[in-house]
Amino acid sequence: MRYIAFATDYDGTLATNGRVAEPTLAALESLKASGRKILLVTGRHLGDLQAVFPQTNLFDRIVAENGAVLYDPTSREEKTLTEPPPEEFLAALRAAGVRFELGRAIISSWTPAETAILDVIKKMALDYQVIFNKGAVMVLPSGINKATGLTKVLQDLLLSPHNTVAVGDAENDHSFLAASECGVAVANAVPALQARADIVTTASRGDGVIELIGQILKDDLRDYDDRLKRSSFAIGTNEDADGGEIRLVPNRNSVLVAGASASGKSSAVAGMLEELAEKGYQFCLIDPEGDFEHFAGALSIGSPTDPPDPNVIAKGLEGTRSLVVNLMGVALRDRPAAFAALLPKILEVRAKTARPHWLVIDEAHHLLPLSWSPASSTIPQELGGTILITVHPEHVSPAALAFVDVVIATGESAGATLSAFAKTTQIALPSDLPAVPETGEALVWFPRKRNAPVLVKTRMAKSERRRHRRNYAQGELSAEQSFYFRGPDGKLNLRAQNLSTFLQLADGVDDETWIFHLKRGDYSSWFDRIIKDNDLAQEAKMIERETVNDAAQGRTRFKEAGERRYTAPA
């Protein structure tokens, strides 16, 4: 479920001449029965609203006085978000002949009183604003509006504006429509609001609200995804795409990013996650090998020595920060089971709050192996908002791949990657594939749409990230990624599964073996291809050139370079 919160204005939207019709009330009740939260956001005073609308307990929260007052109909708790207007201001308005009504914080009047009100504000040098609602004039401290009130209510409910639909009709509704993922104007809305809204209903007032609710209950507004570009994000560019961009929809698409080691798949994912963070979407990244520690300002849970605490994860998801769940503290053989225990808890939070917006699973072939099968009671029928990262899509559970509707294949083997996915999911792959992607490119395929893959220039992260730092220092690289000291005759087979082991073995191997690999450039090549640390690789090349006749000096300089860059904190 993408849209879990529904926020509506009252007068001119929900109500006609101050009254809400029975069919509109019935539609709201149906929406609430679907498990969504419904919120009322109005410029009215709370007491005035309760007098004309006795069904206020239908709403989970009410934002009154144009954002200044919050009300919980269940607990009847009322909270004012700003100070009441000073008596001197009120006296000056009366002296200027302004007729008004006073709420907890709002001053309500009618046009054309705004001229006199603005004159008083200017003379007294007050930080107040005038807000219009068709014929009504509202005066509030600067910074208080429907958007601020809605945002506070959503925070209290542990919900996100990214999962909110807002509907209104007047000038004062601009802010809270813009603050929501999808802004809707009813057909009778002022032209400026209609122009700014993502959707305009064909019906007016309550009938327009009924129309909108019907569409939400039908398909969660899925039919409108393509037009909500401000709510989507680009994974890359393609000249033939609409607007030149290939875009994904939060809480909708399930993505597979696959390719060989050093093919650019992690860089593509980093670019995606960076844009998600910039747009305020929350992701939860399951990180089996410590590759994404402290990425994009995310909260890291777990360490190389401590397994992640499920209770800390659940608490972390209540906030707005993204999470990186580090599984390095869990034994390699136990990580799939640890993830299997975490997944239902994460999805339980998502069912209640629609967050995290993206669940990112690195090393998906390990955490979701061929034997994995979802439990029907814990895994939804559609697992949208998921990114699976893997080297071997053919080793990922077919049950997990069944959710995938976007495949991003990187590297020279991109065609083979798409073929492996197509074979596993039994979806026909078009025979005419684009050119092999180069560095910074990928083949992107939407298999459910039955169209051909396209070559895309992927979005690169703006900030450089030193990938795999902790993992390369202490973790366990795969057999294919490890360095092997073999010597000139292949008599040795000493495996260095991380940088720490490499430095230890370097101290112990004989000079002939050390010089053999040094002359071949094996060390700098490993740092470049596998570690993907260009600076370290360049330094290694220099050491290889300068110490070809001095094994002891070479070992010392390699150790200093490695420890300087990758010594893990205690």
C-alpha cells in the first residue's frame, strides 16, 4: 500500500455549505476500513467545526485553524502549535475597524479586511501572514499553515508525507497539497490550485472526494503513477525515454540489480539511494558484508562484532532516517536465517506505516537462496519498493524474483544476466539486445511490460564513497574475490580473504613468491579490480616499480599503505 494517509480540506471539498452528505461520509468510512488513516485539515476553529460536523471521531487526527491547532478525536487531546496573538495586535485591529473572530491562534475575517490587516501588521512590525480561503481571510504567525500542521500530525502517527494523498479546493490548500506525495484538487477548486495539483477530479466537492476515494480503493492510485514525476526518481537517462529519463516509483517497483563483481552494480545502487535520501524517502538496507556502512547519513545497526538487534531496528524505523542493517556480526552460514527472522518484522512495520519506502537486500543470492520461500502470513502478494542486489540472479529464489518488475544489468555479462533472470522467471527475453553496457551504463528491462531492454546511463552518486572499507579490512570475500599467493611454480595456494589477511600472509611468504606476484602487477591489479580503490591501486603500482629488487622494503611499504587506508577502528 503506497497511500496510507488521506488528508482532506473541509469547506468546499468535503462539505457543501458547511455540511457533509451521507454518501461522502460512507466513502470516508470505507476508506478507513481499508486500514488507512484519514485526516481533516481545515481553516475552521475547532469548536465551530464540532458544531457543524458531529462526526469528527471518524478522523484519526484533525488539523484546525489552518495548521495552528491539532486535535485527537479519540483522546480529545488538543495541542496549539503557536502562541495566541498579542492583545496589542487585537486592539489595533479593532481600532482599525476590522471585524474578526478569534480562535486559539488564528484571527479569522473576510475580504476586503486584508488591506486594513496588512496595514496594522506593517505598522506594528509583526511577523504575521495573511492567508486567503476564497472569501475568508486568515491571520497567523509566519510559518504556520496547513502543511506544518499536517506534517506534525503525520510525525505523531509515524507516517510520511510520501505516503499521503491530500485534497482541497482553495488558496490555503496549496501548502498541504505540495507537502503530500499526491495533491488533488476537486473540480470546483480555484484555477491556481487545479494548475498545481497532480490530479483534478471530474466531480465537485463531496462527489469529487467520493470519486478520489473510489480510485484509491480500486488500485491505490496506481493508474496515476506515471504522471507523478515529482514523486518518482530517475535511475538513469536514455534518449528514447519520456523526458530522457528512466524513472521508478517508490513503494511500487521491485528491482533486481545484477552483474559481475566490479561491473558497476554497487555504483548504480549508490546513485539510486543517494537520490532517495535527497528526496526524503526512507530505505532499510540489509548489508551482509559491511559494504554500505554509514552510507548517505543512514543509521547503522550492527557491526563486525555485534549482530543487529531486531528491537533497535524496529525502533529505528519509527524515525525518518534510513537504516543500514550490518550482518557482519552474524556467522556467514547463519545470515540467511537471521535475515529470514528480520524480514517479517520489517514488513510488519511497513504494513502499518508504509515505511521503509525501499527495502534493499545486498547479496540477495545468499540471503534469498533457491530454497527460500515466503510464508503467506508474513510476505505480501506484492513486494513493492524492493531492491535486490546480486552477482548471481540464477541463484536467487524464484519466489523472490517473481516480485521483480525492473531488472538493471551491469557489465559485459549484462546480456547473460538478463537471460538468467528470464529463464528463472519464465519470461521471454527479446532477442535484439542493445550494445554491451560500458562503465556507468546498464541494460534496464521492464519484463512485466513485455518491452525490450534499453541501454541507460546510470545515475552516479555525487559524493565519492569508499566502498567495502570495513569488509575489505576484516570481512570475508568470496573465493573468486580473494587474493591467492601461488608463487612462480604454483606450489602455494595461500588465500587472503581480506586485506588484513593479505598483509599477514605478505609478511610470511618467501621472497621468490612475493617478487613473482609483484613483477606481474598482481597486487595493484587486485586493489583495482576487486577492492576498487583506485588511489590504493596507483600507490601499489608505484611500490611495485620501485621495490622490484627489495622484497623487504616492498612488504613494508604495502603494509603501511594498507594500514593507513583500511585499518578498522577498534
